[in-house]
Amino acid sequence: MGFFQKKRERKDRVMPRHIAIIMDGNGRWAKKRSLPRSAGHSAGARNFKDIARYCNKIGLEYLTVYAFSTENWKRPKAEVDHILNLLRDYLKDAKNFKDENIAVKFIGNISVLPQDIIDLIKDAEINSQNATGLKLNIALNYGGRDEIINAVKKTVEDVQSGKIAYSDINEEYFASNLYTLGIPDPDIIIRPSGEYRLSNFLIWQSAYSEFWFSNVLWPDFKPKHLEMAIDEYNKRERRFGGI
Ligand code: FPP
């Protein structure tokens, strides 16, 4: 279905199906206020909850957020621990998903995280899997290159075990071995905080995504900024390589 066809159906505007956000700028937000970086992450986590709730309210189907990258382990241990604690608090508060009717899923290499977090993640995923509202994907210990290497390994195993033939490897099959199995590619990727790069986020999936950047730091990113991104998305003509 073409872009303009969809536009006519929805009358006022086209809602992207899937929005992905790089939640950047927590550290600078804290620094500007002479607060420790941890305070920036706490504010970022609160904002994440507000934005997820807003996305659910406006009927967005998929939201994916970058919470922790495979590279973020390089940060001081106290900062890493603080981010993991914010995540623990969020996961323990099951009503974040239940009352909101949000289905949560984690993408990334979860297996190396502390066992209590792994257990909380599994519980949250299972308990929310039948929710009919927003599908919220949280990228945790996620790296696009790591994800691709993983998918290469799985694909090689599938060939070696005879599950598929070498000649059957195609984009669709390969993508089914990514963490994002079953999730459509993001229509728009938002990066606040004045940085203009992807930082290893959804590098396979973003092949045809639109990008929207803003100088606002993540804790200051409000629903109005999300609306600006959706409005801008409506002005873009997506051709997917066609004419
Ligand atoms: C980038 O800002 C942000 C992170 C590396 C962490 C993002 C984490 C959260 C928003 C909390 C996650 C919590 C839940 C519940 C999902 P930065 O520290 O790189 O900012 P800077 O570039 O200004 O230093």
C-alpha cells in the first residue's frame, strides 16, 4: 500500500506504526543543573514512562527505546548500577504494564544480566504478552552489530543442522534470527540531545527509516516533541527505493 493511499484512509495524518527513540542527553541534563549523572538517568526513566504512556494513548502500535547499549558497560560501575536499579524498579512495578495495557518485550543480550533482572524481565514479558495496547520494546545490552553477528551464527547453525538450505538464506529468513523477530521495522527513529548518529541502534532494521533529530535533552523531551516528529514524518514521502 502506498504512502498517499494510507494518508487518504486516515484523513488527517498517517500514524507511523513503529517509532524508535534513542534516549540521549541524561548526563548533560544533570550537568546543566549541577546534579550527579544518576539524577539525569532518574529523570530520563521518569520521562520514558510518560512518553510510553503517551504513545499508548495516541494508539501507536510499536515503541522501541534504547535503554542500555553493549558499549554502556564502559561507564563507571556506579552509573551502570544506577541504570540497572531504575530498570529493576520499573520491572517490579507490574502495574506499569497491566493498568496501561502495554505489552513489553526486551531486545538485546539479556543472558549476561544479573539473574534477578532476567527473572523480572521474563515475568514482565509473560504477564503482559496478551495486552492489546502499545507494544513496547526495550533495548537492553543491545548492539546492532552484536545482533547481526548473533543472527549470522544462528543462520549458519540452521544450515549446518539442515533446517534450511544455503540457497534459502534471504533477507526475510535472516531477519527472523534478529532480536526483533515479529516487530516491523521502525518508520521513524528519533534522537534528541543534538547528536546525529545511530550509535549501533537497529542498524539492520533502519534501512528505510526516517530520522528526526532535536536539540532537546531526553528528560526534557515531551509529548509535543513526539508530535513534532510525527508531523514531520507526515511531510516526508517514503519511496523505499522506488520513484
Ligand atoms: C544516554 O544519555 C542514556 C543512557 C545511556 C541511559 C538511558 C537510560 C534511561 C533513560 C533509563 C532507563 C530506564 C528504564 C526504566 C528503561 P547519556 O548518559 O549518554 O547522556 P549524555 O550524552 O548527556 O552524557
